[in-house]
Amino acid sequence: MISVRDVLALPAVAAGMPRVLAGAGGLDAPVRWVHVSEVADIAHLLQGGELILTTGIALPDDARGLARYVEELAVAGACGIVVELGRHFSRLPPAMARAAERLGLPLVELRTEVRYVAVTEAVHSRIVNEQFDELRQAKEIHEVFTALSLDGASVPEIVREVAARARCPAVLENLSHQVLAHAGGETERLLASWERRSRAVPFPERTGVAPPEGWLVTRIAAKGEPWGRLVLLPDGEPSAHQYLVAERGASAIAIERLAERDRESLERHVHRSLLADLVAHGAASPGAISARASALGVALEARQLAGVVVRFRDESPGSPLAAQALDLRRAELSARAARACGVPAIVGALRQAEIGLLVSVDAAGDAARALCELAQRVRAEAVGAGERRTVVAAGSVVTRVEDARRSMLEAVQVASVADDHATPECGYFALPDVRIRGLLYLLRDDARLQSFVERELGALLLHDAAAPDDRLVDALGALCRHGGNVAAAARDFGLSRAAYYHRLERIEAVAGVRLDPVESLASLHVALLALATIRSGEPARRA
């Protein structure tokens, strides 16, 4: 918007050699309109924001009358007075200057004659053009955010668009002042001590600048209930354009929230994104990871950290949407278990049927005990949800954020090869528990291991492909799991001992091996374990 200072710089006004006599502090006030008046009693006709142009021919000559004229204009909301010298005054009276300075109202004298019609035409053209630009921008912003809503854009995508359109950082937070999405600016600097800073900023009743940070804040509500707020961090006083972007962005986010019921919750999405960046080498610096986690209410600095992975071994639905919904419930289940144990954690799905947790324990706390309680709680929640085959694995406890990735990758490895038929004493599996399975997992891409599996099991796999009802590989797996105990293996496999013996004879005939020698059975068992890790990267199931 054009200001008094801008008007004085216009060629039509500059030709009059303007000089500011008083109220220089108000030169940046916006000019809504320019009003030419030679009437002293004009204040009651003003609406506010007018710049008064006059030759002064109708102004009173006495000091009291001139002061009252200035005072009335200030009360009416005028943004300045411009007086052309020569018609009535050769110089402006000191009484006018004193009153204007006291009220902070710019008082300007023009030392040569000026065509006021040229001034009003120039200023009004500028104002109308700016209003047209604002309407055009409003239309463009409306179209952009409407398109995002119609295209099903995610909340982080909307926040990124808000930051780009507003040309300043933008942060979306919930009612607990946890950052759910952010864009623009350096992450560490933007999110530093976010909760403390944000709690000092009150929720405004409507979109507006909130002290003490000077943020532009707008509420986000769903079905009339406050849900969070969108915060813009402009460099200085926010513009009308930034107000518009904030409000349209907030509306788009509210629409996305209402449409999100059957999809991943925003909190889980943010946690999952953070875990993905942690696991991906070089995707984010330790400082950025720490800042983002802290903004979510999980401190990582000067804490004991451990990666935890929960693998759900029960069959997932065939439909991708159903599988996604199930994994969301599993992530919420894991997050609920962490909250119940009082263990701060970043929780999100790593891949199908695999939930990751980055656990943060107080530096003086017992990390092993906390992990044990968490594992037991997760198992209990899983059983309550009908999940019977759940594996909980944990990586090494570390004390630096830069080592958290290693701990998480360890947990992924352990969970991938842990035997879901075993029950670890502490409730979770760690690297020492997986032993040969861990070694085979590390070697799963080695051609020599793959050749060994084909030599040992190739004939059986080929037979089962032709006669799947025989399930010779599964029958061999049962024998290996029970250490050669035929009675136990037969019960596990669901056959009588006589029928199971017959199945073992078929295995020996097809594979061309004897199962009695310990070394022979051990070799086949290793091959089964290796096969489970090789197949499409899938973890060991029942081998």
C-alpha cells in the first residue's frame, strides 16, 4: 500500500519541493485516499486514511483555531496534511507544526505551486492498481490452494506451498505446541526451543500478529473445535499478501484433516518421515534430526537412545489400502505402548508390517529396563488387538544422535531374522540373540550363500512347486526347529507320527540325503534359515 512518504516522492508532488515540518514519524502511514479540501470544518466527512491537500485559504489565522484543525483531522484518522504556500501562508504557522508534532501527524509544506489534480490522479491510480493486484493475487492464491485440496495434497505439501507463497518460514503445530510440519528456513534455527517459544505466543481470536515473537498466527479448526495453528515467521511486519496466504493455507489444512480419517494420521506421518530421514544415510544432519524430534516433544540430546523395531508376523490383508490401514493401527498401538510406559519415542511405519521406534531414555535412567517394559507392553497391546506373532527387537543403546541410525539399523536386522517362536527373557531380541540368523542376514546377498541354498534345498523346492500339498520344505523346517525330535515335529506339523515318518522318507528320497546324521540335519537347517532371509528380502518366518 502507498504511504505518505511514497506520495511525497511522486513526480507530481516532488515538483512542489515538499518539506516535512512535523510528524515525520508518521510518514510510513498508509494512504487510503487523497482528499482536496479548502474547508476548515472537514474532519466529520472523513473515514480515515485520507491525505489532505489544501492551499490553506479557508484555514483560521489564530493559533488556537489552527491547532484545533490539526487535532480534528488527527482524531478523524487522516494520515497527513499537505499545504501549498503562497495563497494564504508564506510559511506555515508554528501552532500547526506544534500540534502536528504532538499528534504524530505529518505536516508538509509545498514551496511552489502544484497541480492537485495531477497529484490525486497519480495517487488514486496507484491505489487502484494496487487493489487490482491484491485481487489478482487473492484469486491466484485461492486457485492454488483449492487445487491442492482437490488433488488430495498432504499437509506437509500444503505447508511447503504456504512458505513458498508467503516467502517466509511456516510452521504447523498442534494444541500441544508440537511441530507437525514446517518449511522454509534452516531447520535447526527455525525449531530451536520451539515449544517454549510457542507457548509464550497466545492463540489470537482471528488471524493476526502475536507478541512477543511477532509471528503471524491463524487458528485451524475441525468441525468447530480448535485443532492447531499455522504460524508464519515474516521478516518484519506481515503484508496483506501473507495474511491471505496464512488464511487460505489454514483452510486447506483443515479440509485435508477432515478428509484424512481413513488414512495415516498426521502425527504418525511426521514421525514416519523423521524415521525415514534418520535411516537414510545423509538425508538429514544429526542437528536437524534432533531439532525436529524436539519440536515433536521427544528430546534426543544428552539422552540414551535406542532403535526399536516391531515386526508383526501375522498375515497382512491382500489389499494395499487395507494393509496400509492395518499398519497405521499397528503404529498407533506401538505409540500407545510407549506412552503407557512413559518412554518418549518417535514412532512410525518403516515398511509393511514393520514399525520403528526411536526411544529416548533419561541419561541417568535404566535403558535396558525401559526397553524391557516397552517390549512387554507392545506385546500385550498386540495380543489385545488380535496380533499373535509379534517380534520386538532393539539395537544397541547409544548416547549420541549421530549414532542413532546405527542403532535403528541394528534393530531392523535383528527383527528381520529373530525367531518369532522364541520368547526372549527380556521381552525383546538384541544382536546377541540372533546368532547364526544374524550372520546369514548379513550374507543374504552373497552368491556363495545362495548357491549353497540351491544345492541343499533346490530339489525340495522344485518338488513343492509341482506338488504343493506335500509341503516337504515345511515338514523339514518342523524337524529342524525341534532339533530332530520326530514326535514334537509331527505335532507341530499337524500329522500323526506314522504319516510324518512317511513325509521324512519322501524328503530323503527327493533331496538325496539322510536326515539322521547331525551334520546333515544342521546343514539343511542352515539352508532353511538362509532361504528365509534371501526370499525377496523377507524375514525368517517358521524356519
